[in-house]
Amino acid sequence: MGNQIFKNHLDSRDDLEDEIKRLETDDNYISRPQVNAPRLEEKKYTPASDEALGLQAERELDGYRKQGETAIREKRDSDEKSMLDMKEGYGANRDGELSKLEESYNSAVRATDADAIKRGLARSSVAAIGRAEIEKEYLAKNAEISATYGKKIAELDKEIAALDGKLKSALDDFNLSYATRLNERITELKSERDKKVADVAEYNNDIRAKQAQLDMQAAKTQSELYSAALEQKKKENSIENFSEEQRDAMYKSIYKLMDEYLGGMDKGEARLELINHSLYRDHLSSYYYARLFDKYGRSEPEGVTMRDRNNGV
């Protein structure tokens, strides 16, 4: 039972050597020093989505859009007011000229009638012809004045009627300009975002490389400190500093390890292991090595097995 337990524990000669070193140096009482490298801070950046950048561009250009549309609508209203004022002015000028024309006509008729009466021709055909000529001239000029101003007013009415169409056309042109400007701003924002993503990635890659170097240096320093502590402990607990009782107890413990390790093999393997490796001779006193050699190193007499030897036969 004891052999099987140790066989599971000491699976190889390396395991056996480690146990021997532990007994010789007592290094299992050395605590490994902790050397922690400083932690470098990486940048954190969450890039905005294309949709978010589109909304941002719209917010930035909202004032430009509203001002542009307002300016176009205000110009339409201003143009309409100017034309209505001009139309009203044409109407007033027409009415004024017609009024003056009528006054001139009435004055001419009165003068003609007075002259006819003076000459005793009030009921004559001459007087009638004179009044007819004056009326004809009046009507012609009245028609001319009305037609001139009517044409101007009609042209203004046509321009006023076209204002809504011009407004729509101006808004369409502005919307095209706005859309172009909006797309340009979205492109700029995407470019700024992508550059920042690249800059953050480059910075963090550099930080990770530096962190790896710091971690490696910390691990190296920790290993060096641990090795130095082990070496110091080994010197303090070297066999030369052991008392005779400590040395004998150590050899006895090592002998027990070797005995149980070799006891897990068949006799041929155990004998070859013992005589072919200096490990056993180097780490035992002459007394304990002789005991181990006597048990495992000698050739077996005919009929005697390793199990018999282990059982004390």
C-alpha cells in the first residue's frame, strides 16, 4: 500500500529530485515575492453610428436651413408687397390722369359753348361739331390712358400670380444646396470619427505593447528575487550547516523516499535505476547508500524475487 501511494506521488525521477531538494534546502518555506507592474490606462472611445452622425449634421445645419427657407419666403412676400404697392400706384396715377382729362374736357366744352353763344351759334351745327370733336379727343385719350395703365397692371398681376411658382422653384434649389451641404458635413463627421477610432486603436496598441514590457520586467524581477531568496535559504540550510542529528534525519528521510520510489519498480528496473544514476549516491550518506544498494543493487540469488526482498526474505 505504501509503495503504491508513493508511486502515484513520485511519478518520475524529476519528482524524486524535487522532493530531495526540498528536504535538503527546505525551500518550501520561501514565499514568492510579488512584483506588480504599474497599470497603464487605455483610452476608451465609443464611435457614433452613421445614423447618429446624420442627426448631428442635421442639428448643426438646422439654423442654416431655417434661415435659408425664411429668407426665400420673406423675399417672395417682399416682392408681392412691392408689386401690390406698384399696382396701387398705377391705379392711383390712372385715376388722377383720367380726372385731369375729364376736367380738361369739361373746361373745353364750356369754352366752346360760351364762344358759340357769344357768336350767336349756340344751336348751330358748328357748335355741335366743335363739341363732338372735343368729346372724340377726350374719349381717345381716356381709352389710351386706361389701356396703358391696364397693360401695366395686367403685367403686375401676372408677376404676382407667378410668385408662388418662383417660391417653390427657389425652395427646391435651396433644398438641393442644403442636401449637398448636409452630405458634405456627414462625410466630414464620419472622417473625423474614423480618424479618432484609428488614433485610439494606435494609442491602445502602443499602451498594450508597453504594458507587456512592464509585465515581463516585473515577472523577471519577481523571478530574480525569488531565485535569490531560494539561494540564500539554500546557503542557510545547506548540509554543511546541519547538526549531526539533522543530517542523519535528512538522510533517513531521503532514504525513505528513494526506497519507496525504487520499491514501485520490478527488481531489474530498480537495480538498473540505482547503479546507472548518481542521484542516489550523491544524496545519501555511505551508511544509507549501502543499505539502499544492499536492498536493490545486488544481483538476486536464484529463486529470490524483489517481492521476497521487500518482504524481508
